[in-house]
Amino acid sequence: MKKQLKELIGPKGRLVSLFRTLRAVPFALELPVFGTVSTLDEVLNIHDNFGKGELRHPEVENHLRSAAAPVVVDCGVNIGVTIRWWHHLNNRARVFGFDMMQEAHAFTQDRIGSAGSWYEPITCALSATEGDSLEISFDDPLFGENSVTATGRRQTRTVKTGTLDARLAPYGLVHIDLLKIDIEGHGAEALKGGSRTLERTRYVLFETHNRQEISESARLLHDAGFQLIAMRNRTLVYERGNYQATSARP
């Protein structure tokens, strides 16, 4: 693991590995690729998703690197580590980030700085329906496992649901190079509200959380013309089989 982290972020990979073992971040780090890192959640995310390769796939990454102006839709922004990764792969990338917690967008925008005009934050709880009100329960707004079904937490708030199709429509996207979904068991619900979005999408990175989500999302993606091309632990990678024929639709 230290070797993989060193290849990714250089000698400071040893510190990331150490902080993960300690389960604490004694001091902030300035890392290649990811910039400022000062929380344990950031360390765990970098170590597991990119050091261990949970969210990495060479074909997807090569495509993003070589695309003239790639578009990434990231569902489940949280602390913005993945947002930083997409931009590292191609600094011409435009990234649309979904999260139901406004704090997630604020944290991400603080990390990427004032030059982050390439990032479009969208606040809603992704769903099959648009505009419903949900009361959610949470302890920490930046906790990576916050879910619309969580109960008994210290804080509550009301959030609005949104669909991928409705929330992306104002941007007039012709193509989406990558759709990443990690929304704590509700990925299939997001897909149900994203049929037009899927028509424009080439790759999907889908992090699964339970059997129902796996079954429903696999059916929806298959019906939309996607093929499973890789699996790594809980992450499934799909490619649209006839992407070239459909990506030019308005």
C-alpha cells in the first residue's frame, strides 16, 4: 500500500498511511493531486479510494485524460476528494457535484479555491422524483455515510429531492464522460430520475451498499444500454455500449 500511495502522491504517502493507522490527523498536509488535507475522512478517502484503487479504472482514467473537455457528474460529493481527482486527471474537466448537504459543497469549494470555476455544486437529495420534501437525520453534515434513511441522530433538517434529468437540464449538456454515484444505498433511485442523463453518458462508476441497490441499479443500467466492464470490491464500472451513436443527442 505504501508503494501505491508513494506512486500517487510521493513521499507524503507514508504520512497518509500512518494517519490512517493512527485514525487521526495530527497536522495538515499539502499533497500532490489533492491539495490541503486536514481531516481523517480525507485521509481515509485518499488511502482507500485512490491508494488502494477502489474508485480507479485505467480505461476510464485514460479517457478522461485524453478528452478535450470532459464532463463529470459526481453524485455524492461529501468532502470533495473525488472532485479534486477528476480535475487532476484533466484540468479542462467540468465537474457537476451533487450532495444533499450544503456543507459538502462549501468544504469542497474551500479546498479547490477561488480558481474552481470548473466546479458546479448542486444541492438536493437525488431521487426518482423532483421537489419532494424529506426530513433527514444526521450528526455531522460532512459524515460520508449520511443517508436519507438515517434516524435518531442529533440534528434534523428538511431537504428537497431532485432528479438528475431536471437538475442537469439547465446546463444543456450534450455529453457526459463519467457519472459517478455513491449515495449510500440510493443510487438506483437516482438512476430512475436520470434516463435522459444516461443517454448522454459514456461511463458509470457505481459504489454499491446493499443487495437491493445492486439489483435495481444493474437492471436500470442494463436497460439503458450499459455493459458491466469491471468490478472492484463494492465499485462497479459500466460503459454504454452504443455511446457513440447516442452522445450527440441534444
